[in-house]
Amino acid sequence: MAVRHRTRPSLLTKAPEPTPVAVEPITPAPAQPPAKWAVASTRVGKRTVVAWLDQAAFVQFGVIAREEGKTIQALLVEAVNNVFASRGKPRYD
């Protein structure tokens, strides 16, 4: 069986120089404002407030919500409004 050798360019010969190509400079795109996420209609015009609670307080909060048939959101609004009322400030519902 005859051995077939592939022909390839020699590693010792210099490759031809590439021809220069005109390239246009890249211009940056104008800055776009970040895309806004869809906001639920119940959250329009409202801001987030976060509190970190102990596990026991978190569970107790859920128990009170279930006992009173309210959401945790409703209880938190009630709590914030109670703080406002105790300091003579207007309520926000």
C-alpha cells in the first residue's frame, strides 16, 4: 500500500504579506437610558422599604396575617401608619 503525503506550505518559507484594508473608526452609539421594567399598577408611585426580622418575628407576622385574613403588605402599611399617627404625621394608605 502506498503512503500518501499531503502537501502543505513549508514552515521555513515566509507567508506573503497581507494587503492593508481601510477600516472605518468605530464610533460609540449614543447612550440609551436603561430599559425600565414593567411595574404593576398597584406599585406605580410607590417605593420599597425593607426590614430584616428575626425568624420568630417573621413567623408571628404571618400568623397574625392569617388570623386576621390580611396580607403581610396590609399589615405592614398598618404598622407604618401607626408609627406616623403616634408621631402626629398624616397617614398614607
